[in-house]
Amino acid sequence: MSRHETEDFEHDPRYRVSLRETWLCLIYWALFTGIAMVIAWGLGAGVDGAEQDFVMGFPAWFFWSGIAFVGVASFIAPYLMVKFLFREISLEPDDDGLVRTDREGDL
């Protein structure tokens, strides 16, 4: 793409919002994966199969990292992210990208 082709490009403020939300999602994913791995490793590393603790029939490391943590982190954290960190933007091409709060229920 040559330089003069990009001069016709009109900057849209929605790109900045979407980039910010993309980074938030990537950070969430990295933290989610890292914490699940630390929980699993911390509870299961070096434990012999005969000494394994069980919670509801599952090995403790799997229950706490794969069921309990995933259950909480995959529903509560994304809800809070969308509620407090994400912005509602218009997808109309001729709009300025901001959703007006005075048009409640008229999205």
C-alpha cells in the first residue's frame, strides 16, 4: 500500500475503543490461563497417585483449577469486564461511534 492511498483513510474513534477492549481480553486470557496453571501445578505437582486428594470424585488439582476456578472466572470476570471496562459503541457507519444515554431502550 502506497503512502497516498492511506491519506484517504478516515480515522474512526471506534478503532481505538476496539483495540483497548482487545488488549483487555488478551490480558484476561493470559491471567486466566496462568492462574489455572498455577492452581493445578500447586495442588498436583509431586503428589503420588495414592496420596491424591479427591473432591467430588475428581483429583483436587483438577477440581480446583478446572472446575471451580473456571466456573467462577469464566462467568463472573467477563461479566464485570463488560459491565465496567467495555464501552457501548454504535456500529452505524455514519455515526460518531458514541451511544447516547438519553435514548434508553432505543438501541
